[in-house]
Amino acid sequence: MADNTTSATESQKMAPEPIQPVPAGHARGSAESWRQLGVHAYVQIVIIGTLLWCLFRKDVGGIVQQWVTDPSWSHGFLIPLFSLYFLNQSKQEILNTRTKPNYLGLLLLVGVILFYVFNTASRAGYGYFRQISAVGALGGVVLFLGGWSLLKYTWLPVTYLLFAIPLPDEILRSATIPMRLWAATASTAILNIFPNLDATANGVIIEIIYKGKAMEPPLDVAEACSGMRLLMTFFALGVAMAYLHYRPAWQRLVLLASTVPIAILCNVVRVTITGFIYVLGDPQYAQGIYHDLLGMAMLPLAFGLYGGLAWFMSNLFVESDEAKVSDVIVRRK
């Protein structure tokens, strides 16, 4: 009996240990997901983020200051919130993504920093390039830490931040002239529909005669009324509308392409309403803070137009789909 007990004990010691099953997607040697990262990884992320903040803090502060002082770029406060919302939409995919650092991101990050330093030190440095360098550095960090798999879900939130960076005045001035002319011409045609009112567009100046009396001074379609700044706001809104709800690619492209005509239409509405306030109301309500508030009121109008266009495209083929379903005949045995 003793010999049998001893042999049984020895056989148990020599028996191989049972193999523990490996969860699906967690093969040995595979990269960890963001859910499995240790504290040291997040410490590295905080250190990199702190270094980038120290490098770009002055430019970021200048951008925020322009959001505060320039009503045309006040929408910049909303852009980071939209980016965070886009990230939250892909939160589960991001957390399940395998961490696979890509050194091309490190190369991009170093290149962006060198470009930023050169652009800052050079007398011919361009302020706008310094500001967008912060977004480029952020993209390099994402690619370096997470690789292409992480960039797949974060490229839109990162690039969307570009809408928060004010365009240089030189670009705005060169682009506003044709939009000012279009707004003046279209608004003049609408104003002439009403009786006792005669409007004539001379370039960007609208001369108005009401009940035989010339209005002085004439109405000037200023740069603030050009619609170019509204176009940047509406384009950011169009990208958000195209992304927020799943829809076919062609519908997303239509929403993006509609940005320009919607911006022009809203701008014509703005200038026309300003003209009626100038003629029928008090001219002081056609300028200053009232003028800026009227421009902000165009945002709900644009949002409604985008929403109406999205609803129309979503319901465009409903009848044809129902017809296909009705044509199906169920044969019973």
C-alpha cells in the first residue's frame, strides 16, 4: 500500500500543469490595450503633454484671447468640446485598441517642433504656422504612442481643432471681396422688391432711396458681413453634422459641399435684414453689438438648413425601399 501511495504521489508531481486558456485577442506577446496600461504609461503621457503645453502655451493663449475679443471667432470655444465629443463616440474602440508605438510619429513630432522653433526664431516667421504646429505636434504624439490603429479613431478629433485657429487677416481680406460683392448684389435685388424703396449696389456699397429720400450714409457691406468668417464656422458645423450620425459617404460629401451655399445664403439674409433695420428702424441697431448678435443668429439658421438637408437625404429613398419590401411574395408550402 505504501508503495502504491508513493508512486501515485510521484506521478502527480511529474504530471504537466494544466494549460490556462488565453482569452481571444490576447495572444502571448501581443501589445496591450489602453485598458491594460500601467501607471508608468500614463505618467509618460502626462510628461509629454506638459512639455507640449510649455512649448505652445503662448500661442494657445493668443488663440483663446482672439476667441474672447473677436466675435467672428467666438465659436472657437465650441471646437474643443466637439473634439472631446467625437472622442467619446469612439471611446470603446479606443480603449480596446492595441498600443503599438510608431516611430514615424516621433519623426513627425520632432519635425514639427524643429519647424516651430525655426519659424519662431526667424524674422520671416508666420504666426499662423506657429499656431497650427500645436495641432501637428498633437497628431505626432498620437501616432507615436498608439500607432495607426489609434490614429484611425482620433484623426478627426485632432484635425477638427484646426477650425478653432483664426485664419490670417491677409487670407480673409483677399477672400472677402467676392463674397461682399455677392451679398451686396443679392441683398439689393431683395430690397428692391418692396415698395417705395430703391436700392442700388455700387461694388460693396448699397445706396438706398426710401420714399424719395436718400439714406445717408449709404450701407456698406463691411468685411464682417462678407461671410468668410461665417463660412469657417459653418464648415466646422457641416463637418460635425456629417460625422454625428451614420450616413452613406455620398450624403456626408453633400453636407460638406453645401457649406458654401448655406454660408452665402445666411450672409445674404444677414445683409438684407441689416438693410431693413437701417431703413425702417434705427440705424444704430444695424451696427456694433447688434450687428454681431445678428451674425450669431445665423448659426441656428444654418443648423436648421443642415438638419433639413440631412433629413431630406435620409428619407429620399424610403418609398423605393418600401416598394421593394412590398414586392416580396412569401410562398407557403
